[in-house]
Amino acid sequence: MKIRIICVGKLKEKYLNAGVEEYLKRLQGYCKVEVYEVADESIPDNCSLANEIIIKSKEGRKILDKIKQDDYVILLDVAGKELDSIEMAKQIEGCMLSGKSTIDFVIGGSLGHGQELIDRANLRLSFSKMTFPHQLMRLILVEQIYRSFKIIKNETYHK
């Protein structure tokens, strides 16, 4: 199984980077994980709705360029479906059992996702009704992917 995390923007904070790297290291025993960062578009002050749509579309095209046709795409989206950790593990396991070799988790830019990217998603996933910074969301995501594999393998997480 290959997990690809496709994000808009770079991870800048050292403490978040250290946390992400720790979970990526832990995941090595379960799957191959690749992280792709695409450049974010600058957002002008007093950005109009029309400009927001253009920005989301540009960022979405950069993400879509990284996605292969047969990948299973999970789009992190505040308007998506909320799953608990066990349900997320079942979602990942279901992909593995159905023969999907790659799952792409997508973290969009600060404006959200363009329609073309939303239409491509196999699952729109919300981690909470709360809003999180995109950089923190990357850490939360890799932790939950690690937790999912621990659940799938019936291994204890906390001692």
C-alpha cells in the first residue's frame, strides 16, 4: 500500500515538521508514504469571490497533476464526512482489500478546494467541524494514518 499526502504549501514550523517526520518514520513498517507539496497561490487583500474561485482552481490543477487515474482520493474538507478512527481504519483497509494500491490524502489551501478537485475525490473527509491550520492538519493526518494501521493490525497504540 502506498499513501500519498498532497498538500498546498510548505510545512514551515520546526515542531510540526518534527512531529510529521516522527509519524512518517513509524509508518515505514506498514506502508510507503510520500509527501508532495504544491505551491500555494498568493491571495490578495479583499479578494473577490471570482478571484477565490480562480485561486482554488489553480491550486486544484497543481494537485490533480499529482493524482493518477486509479488512485483513491480522500479530500480533507470541512464539509466532508466525519469518521472516527476505527471507521477511518476500515476505509483504508477497504481500499487495500479492493485492490487499490495508492491512497491520496489531499490537504488544500486556505480557501478550500476547487470544484474540479471536489469532483475527483472518492471521499470528502472532515476531521472536525473546527477549523485547523493546514500545517497542523498535516500532523493530525499522519498521526491518524498511523493509528489506522495500528487498528488494522490489531496492535496496541497506547501502553
